[in-house]
Amino acid sequence: MEVILLKSVKNLGNIGDKVEVASGYAWNYLIPSGKALQTIDPRANSLNKQLAAEREKEAEESAALQAILDQVIKDPITVEKKSHDSGALYGRLQAADLLDELNSRADFKFQKSKILEVL
């Protein structure tokens, strides 16, 4: 039986993948738990459109992030903080410090959670 995954399933596939599974596995586990839809389900077409839109949005974000990465490579981020005479910081460099600097350079606003994923 062919299904479209709504959630990532270990050793099977990722969200949006069409996979062939045993019908018992599909009917008894994947479909009832909300992890998959039958490919003949009418909701599958709307899901495909939604996934295509999400992939397009991710591609646009990736291109924008790549442009910012290129800019950061050319002109590194500098954050000024107070320090001891020995050079040790009084506080610590936080994601919010980087976020403020990145947001001042970019055409769009970064989210703190995205910064933390990279760190």
C-alpha cells in the first residue's frame, strides 16, 4: 500500500515522502496515529500543494541565509562587550547579541530559535 508520510518515521521516511508499506502496517499503525495518509485520500492532493509551498519557502529562506552568510564571511560580525584587563568578559556573549547585529544587517528579522540551532 502506498502512503504519504505526515510525520517523519524512523527507518521509513520523512514528511511528504511517498512510501510503499504493508497494508497492515498502514491501517493498524500509520494512518490511525496520524503519521500517514493513503495516496488516494482526497486530502493527499492538498497536502502535496502545501508541501510544495513549504519547500519553495524553505528554498527562498535558504537563498537569503546564504546571501547573509556570504556577507558575514566578507565582513565578520563584531560585538563590543566590557572585559577585564586580562581580556576576560564580564558577562558572556549571548544569542541576543548576535541576533541584534544580524537583524541590523538583514532585510528580514531572524528568530532567536534559529540562532540557537546554529550555535
